[in-house]
Amino acid sequence: MAGVQEPAPAADGPAVEAPVSLPAPGPVPAAAPQPAGGPGAPAPGSPASASAPRPRRGNADPVKVLMHRHRELCERAVDPLEIAAGLEAQGFTDRTAARFRHRDVFALAEELYARVPRGRETAPPPAPTERVRAPWMLAALAPGAAAGLAGIGLALTHGSVRLAVGAAGALALTAALLLAVRRGPLRAPGGRTVPAARLWTLWLLAYAVGGDGLLTQVLTGGPDGPWELTPGPLLALALAVAPAAWGAHLFASRARRRIADSRGLADFAAGARPLLLGTVALQLLALTVLLVLTGFSPGALALGAVLLLARLLTVHGFPETASAALAAACAAEALALASVLAARIPAPGFDALAAPVRALVDAAGPGAVPTLVCGAAALGLLAHATGALARASAHTATP
């Protein structure tokens, strides 16, 4: 336009407008509206504006790096808590989430869940549970059946035939126990177990049958020939495998349901702990009833608690802890027998080695040793399980 001078560009600092002279008389045409982004930017409603990329957030977006690193987890998750469980399993804590500018792990998982796109395909419907229950229910009943048949055979035979029936029953019971822990809710996912745990379990079961009789003979100067065996507690423990499997199934299914219903890791943990304690209480109640019918033993009741907690920890991803507790219980029972035998060494000071065991047996009988040992191991496992099994990451994989 005549008479109007353009602003002179400045090398540094803001532009300074030159003096503007008055325009010539006459109508002034309206200036065409310019887009907000400058003369070369597309209009707000144009297709080019819709396809233009948004401004980048720069390097101040730590969640984006985390999102790309765990993209598969975020795309596979069905809710934010599943992402939170996956992050928790990889060592994320609320302090770690604070470095990503979130108050806790669940808040971080919610943003990851919202920002990662997901396909529209729906997950396949779960298989009917009624069809897959029958095999593992039969496997859980197998130890009780094997122990019951062995007990009947021992009651009806004598001499060398009775010995052969006992050996065959022991082999059948071992095979049935292996079958029960490889099917259904007692199966460790991916077979992730500690092989030595089987040996520790067999030792504890063998001590429940003949440990008290052996300790009694050792304290009296023996052993002198065969000692007394008590197969009743073993029969009760074998029959208790079925309610243990059912309790493990209910605990796992209810915990996974709470993953979908909970709104945070703390909320899930607050509901998972009562589930665990209820499962243990119901199992101990069932085992108590079975022990009353077959011959009550407090040591067998404590052993049942140890075996249940050890299996739950193994099923949900903590086999090393379970195996360590079983090994410690075996070592304590073996140490009790070894200390009495070591007291026979004719050397000064060795007599005192058997004093604790003698005092315990004199006060509460030989059954006090497995009761004390397995009770301490059960309390230790329960304390660990209330923390480990209350984490959502322990229930993301279907056992």
C-alpha cells in the first residue's frame, strides 16, 4: 500500500516499527487473515493443519522412554494394574515412579496404559473351567488313595509280606505326590522349581512316620532293631493334598479377580493378605479333622502348614525361598538326632550337646521336636508369604 513503510528487521532484539504515514483518502481494503503460525502456515481448518505433527515435548518426557521400553507389556495389558504388576515384578517401586514424575507405580501404569495404542481385537474367551478341573482333581485325590490302600495292606499283612507292601505303598505314594504337584493349581508355572526341594519334602514326610520312634530309641541308647512307626499322620497329610489343591485354586482365582477389580497395588495387597490367611486357616482346619480321624499329631499339623506355604510360594514364583525353608527344617530335625548321638563321644563337653533335646523330650515328648521345628519354619514362611504373595506381580501368570 502506498505510503506505508514496512518494519525494518533488526539483527538483535525485537523489531522496531518505522513511522507510518497517513494513507491516501479512499476505502481501505480489509487485510486477508493470516494463519496463527505465520504467512506460510496452513489455515486452522485445512487438511494440512489436521495432519501437521504436534509440537514435541522435547527431552522432558521420561515416560516416553519407559513406554517404548515396555511397549509389549503395555499393549498386552487389559488394565493398568496389570502394567503396574509387570513393573513391580521388574523392581519398580514408588520411589522409582517418583523419578518419572508420578506419585506411585499405579499412577505411572495408568499413564502408560492411556498412552500406548491398542488393537481393536478382543482376547479369546477363556476355556470353560469345568472341563479342565477334572484331571487335576483326580491327581489331587491320588496321594490319599495311594496312602489309604497302603494302610489297608499294612493292616492285613504280616512279616516279610508286610514289608513288601510298605515299600510298594511308599513308591506309589511318591509317584502320586509327584503327579499331584505337576497338575492343576499345585503346578509351578514353567516347571520352575528347585529339584532339592523334593528331597527335603521326602525327609520331612519320612520323619513324620518314623522320626519320633527313632529319637526315642536314640535317647535310650539305641537304636536296637526296628523302631515304632506311626503311619497315621502320613495318611492324613496325603488325604489333605486334595483340600490343599482346592484352596490353592481358590486363592489364585480370587487373587486374579482382585487384579481386575483393584484400583492400585496397595488396594490389591490389602485384599490379598486376608485371602492368603483364609486359605491357610481352611487347610489347617481340614488337616486337623483328618488328623483326629487317623491319629492326631501336632508335628504333622505344623508340617502340613509348612508344605502348603512352601508350595504356594513355589507356584507363584518364589521356589528358592520355599526350598530354603524346607532345607532348614530338615537340617534342624537331623541336628536333633545328631546331637544325641554326638553326646556319646567319650570326650569332655560332648555330654552337653544332647541336653536341649533331652529337656524338650522330657517336657513334651518326642513329638515336640518336629512341632517346634516345623512350627518355626511355618511362621517364617507365612511372614514371607504375606508380603510376597500380596504383590500383584505374583498373580499375573496363571498357575
